[in-house]
Amino acid sequence: MAPRVLLTSVFKPFGVDNIYGRKESRIELYHNQITKYQDVFSLRAFFNSFGLHVIANNIEVPTTVLDFPTLPQFVRELKQGYDFVGISGIQCNFQKIKKMVETAREVAPQSTLVLGGFCTTLPGLRDMLDVDHVCVGEGVGFMRALLGLSPEFHYKNPDMYSAAREVMGAPIRGVKYPYIAVGLGCPYGCDFCSPSHFFGRRHIKYYKSGRDLFTELMRVKKRFRTPVSTLIGDDNFLLDRERAEELRQCVIESGEMFNISLFGSADKVAEFGPERLAEMGVNIIWIGREGKFSAYAKNQNANLKSLVAELKTVGIKTILSSILLLEQHTKENIIEDIDDHIACEPTFSQFAHYSPAPGTPLYERLEAEGRVLDGIPLEEWHAFKQPWFSHPQFTLVEAERVQEKAYTRDFLELGPSLLRYIATDCMAWRRLKDSDKPHLRKRADAIAGQMWKNKCVVKAIALLAPTTHIRELAQETLAAIQKEFGGINPAQYAVARGLHLSGRIRRLRTALWGDNMQPPTQRIKYNY
């Protein structure tokens, strides 16, 4: 009889100050990291625990995945009598992991306990937790070996997704965007990068050919009824140029339109080229800018301001990520660095503190120098309030203020990311509509098809704008859209007014009760 497996994330609630976590450590990628401090315009969405679903769908034994259970729900599931219980988490959720391990030992003593995720690199972990196995690195191969399965397997991507929850206070339900785990890791080995070092500085490819990946893109497009897909796990997708080029050729030959998000380093993005990325169907690229004064090889000789501008011309939006509190930063030049980031005018921005995560060279160096602050609990190791190491130029409070100022400036000077997104599409349409390449003209047609909705959104942003400058940015974008696609009709104006009302209600709710949201609990079975 095949063993039964339970794989679970840590328990909710998240974003709450208690013994298990902190209010700044939310489970929302957009609202907590890349549209942070963007008022009611911040995008709200929840995501599956991707790694758990990837493992579950690639081991041939009955497996249940629990996404974000409450502690009582976890206890009820343990009572089902699993042979293996796998718990995954990151460092700032250590206390939750500890509680779940203790609970599992009490409720299901017969179960073999497996721990995975970035928390597994914590020094002295086995002395702190009573677990049977610790998985550092790629999880599918680890679990297959543990279960006595063949190391050879044909990768199957699970049906995993992000679920939109709210835009400008208006609730959204039933809108799901699929995610495809195309691989893991990056060989560049930047000193702070947990994924690169967690996977041994390897580029592990689940999809070895562009044609296989195209087949999966088609599958999830039909399954979720959307051209939107995000390629995850592979932190530098364009490293395998042959695979990327084959995917591009498949997309062009098929005539299919996609809206793809992926991760790429500046050197590889520039090398592949914005127009060819647009032909592939790329819509958003996450690029690690890191810092003006950093010396990471991936950004040497890269003009990020120019690159971001070129990507915009074909409708590709950037998530530009910068590091605060690099070793080179002083109180004066960190402002210059933030200026340089904002001058790139990305669609989305992340400003994360330099983060010495265990398992990285940065941690090893700062630990050897006695600069990791032992008095800061693991619940605060999340990079979005204060650092957990000493910097010669900044106190912890000063570091927090610098980060808040960076995010606030990004919002107030460039406007909401939602507005930047639409403005980029409008700009790209003007260039692509007359392209001599049929696939790029088709991309322009797809952009044009969104303008009915975009008029409503931009008008609502203008009505809700917290400053004169943001209102003017919205009005400029609306004027550009109207020039090409006509004025706002009564139906569009009514939708805009509805969003205006929902945004005002959201501001009131936030003022009275806060805006913390909890992800839904999901229980999904595989191989039953």
C-alpha cells in the first residue's frame, strides 16, 4: 500500500503582531513588497504555496496539500493518519513551524516529519526542531528518494495560480492567473540571493525545451481561460537562450497571444532584446537592479534606465528591485541611489533591505564579522521594516525610515503602478499598431481590446488621486487614451464612479480597522 503524504504551509493568520509573526510580514507579494504604500491603488492578490503543489504533482503517491490552514485545521488534517508530514516555511515564520512540529509530534506521533523551505538553512535547526528529515534544495527529487521512487520522472506542472482579491476597494472573486514552475535557481550566486545558493548555484530546468513549455502555456491558457501566465522558480529564465528562442518561435508560428511574466537579469534581457521578448508574449519582467553602487556582474555595463525605456516601447513592464543598506551606502549616497531607481521609471518597484539569510555568503560574512544582531527575533527577518544586521551608517530606525521614504517617493512621484501599467500599454500601442511584424500588430490589437476597461480605471484613479501631481498624471494618461480610442461613454463613467466609491469605502475601512487580509485555506488532493 502506497504511503500517504501531507504537505502544508505554515498556519494563518499573517500580518499580526504576536508570538508567531509581525504585522509587516504579510502573505501578499504585491501589497507587501511591490505596490507597498500605494494607498487604495495597491494590488491585492493571494498565491498558492507553489513548491508544495509542484512536489505533490510529481510524486506518485496519495498526497494532500494544505494552503494556509488555521492551526485547528492543521490538527484535524493530522488526525487523518498520514505516513509523511511535510512542513514548509521561511525564517520569519520559524515560531509557526516550531508550533506545527510540536503539534504533529503530539497528534500524529506515527508520522515521519519532513521540513522544507528556506527556513532549513537556519544554523542549529536540528537542535531546535524534532524532525526526521530536512530538505535543503530541490524538493521533488528529495521526496522521491525518501519515498523510494525512481529518481527519473517527467515533470508535470500542477494547476496553481494567484487569485485577485481587490482593486481600488472593489472585491474580485473567481479571477485566477496560472503559474508555471519552469525550473529553479540561478548560477550567478549574488551574495544575498537565497534561491541561488539554496539550489547550489545551479540552473535546474523542469522544462528543457521551449516547445514543451509552449505546450504547457497552451494547456493552462485553456484550463484557466486566460492568456496570462507567470513563469516562476527559474530566477533567470533567459539564461537558457536556446530554450527562450524556441519558445518565441513556437509562439510566433502558432499565432497565439500570451501575457507572460518572468524573471531575468539585466544582461540577459538586454542580450535577448525587447522586441523579441514582446514576440514571445512577455508582459512583465522582474529585474534585480540591486544598486547604483553595487558590483554584481549581471548589471555590469547595463544601462537600466535605457533598458526599462526600451522595454516600455513594446509594452513590457518592469518590476525593478533595489537593495537598501548595501555596504557602500551612506546617508548621502543612498538618496542618490533611490533617485537613480526612480529615474528609471519602472512600472513596479521593490526596495528591500540587504538581507543576510542563512545559507548565503552575505550571512556567513556578516556572522563572522559579528554584525548579525542576535537580539532580533526571527519573526522580524523579513526585509520590509528594519534589518537584522548592524550597518555602520544607519541605525535600525533610520533604515526603516529610508525604506518608507523610498516606497513613498516612488508612489508620489511616478504615480500608482496600476496607472503606469496602463500608460505603458498606451505608449506601446502607438508603436506596435503599424509594425511590419504581424505578431506585434496582433499584440497591439490585444492592448486595444483592454482600453474600454482602462478608461474606467484611469478615470477612477483621477477621482481618487491623493495629490494634484497624481491627478495630473492620471489626466494625462486618460487624454492620451481618449485621443486614440475616443471619449468616456456613460457606461464607462458609471464604472469609474463605482470604483471611486469603493475606493473611498476602502480608505474608511482601512482607517477604522486596517487593511490586513488573510488568504483562503485550500485543501487539494493529488494522486488519489
